[in-house]
Amino acid sequence: MAELENPSVMPKIISFLSNLLQRVAETNDLNPTFRTHKVTVFHGLTIPTISIQSYLERIFNYANCSPSCFVVAYIYLDRFSQKQPFLPISSFNVHRLLITSVLISAKFMDDIFYNNAFYAKVGGISTMEMNLLELDFLFGVGFELNVTPTTFYMYFSHIQREIMLGSPPLYLEPSSSSSATNNLHRCINEDESSPPHQHQLAAV
């Protein structure tokens, strides 16, 4: 998509994703429903000192993956949130979920990409941990990595619109109740032959 080649676009996308993930993590941190959920390989013992924005900028600066990777990583995180409602994005796991989604996106989207050991260094974790995170994320999304042009365009258009409007980002969050389900923002067709697929983009 030509718009992604514009040098001024990527910083805005990085900022959008950072703000969205920050809001999701902070909201879920305060939700008592999620405090008793099990700890997984994505959870750190403490909240990382590096901010989500700085972490995402670090990935952007060192990973050298294509701009499209960050849009697809956003799609993967959304799928993960939907398929794993009992593993909400929080301040304890958002960094690991982020580095893993970008890694998998780069492998799926780009012809040339860095290996897991390199991403582990960028993410500040061990290679063994990076390998485990990748495997768990793949199972978490049910190995559904294909992103149709229609789906990609829908997500990218949404990002563009939110950036232009300057409105609060929409949530990627699990449906913890029927009311949350009723607040879903959109339905997106995964492909032309499948029924509409609900994404966890509930409005603030």
C-alpha cells in the first residue's frame, strides 16, 4: 500500500499502536475480573521499566521489518485477544505479546527477516524464551496467520481514520461479559467466502 511508504506515516502508526496498547493494558490492570487469571509465558515477574512506546520504537528501529508488518502485528494481536479471552493484555504481558506479534508478522510478510535470536536481543529476552513465546502465540491464534488484502485494508483504513480524527484508540480487549460483546466496534470479513468475523475492537 503506497501510503505506508510515506516516511511520515510510520511514526504515526507507532504512536497509534502504543497509545492503544497502553490504554488496553492500564484498563485491564484495574479490572478485578482479570487479576485472578493464570500467569503464562507472556507474563513478566514485574512490569518492564521501558514504556510501550519506547519498546515499539526500539523494535521499529532495529528489526527493519516492512511497514506492513506493524499493521499485520496489530491484526494478530486482535486475533489473539479474541481467541484468548482469559489472557487479557496487561502491563505484565504487553511487551512480550508485542515483540512476538511483530516477529511472526515479519516472518509471514517479509522475504528477508531477522531470526529469533536477534528479536530476542531487541526485546530484551533470551532466545529460548523468544522461541517459547512464538510457539505459544501461534497456538493462541490457532495458526491463523493469513491476512487477506480486504482485511489488511480494513485495519489500515481504521488506523488512518483514528489518526486523522485524533480520537481515542479503540480497544483490543477480551469479551468479559455480554455487554462487552454488544460493544464490538466492527465485523470484518476474513475472506470473501467466510461469514463476518467479529473483532475485539470495543469502543471506549
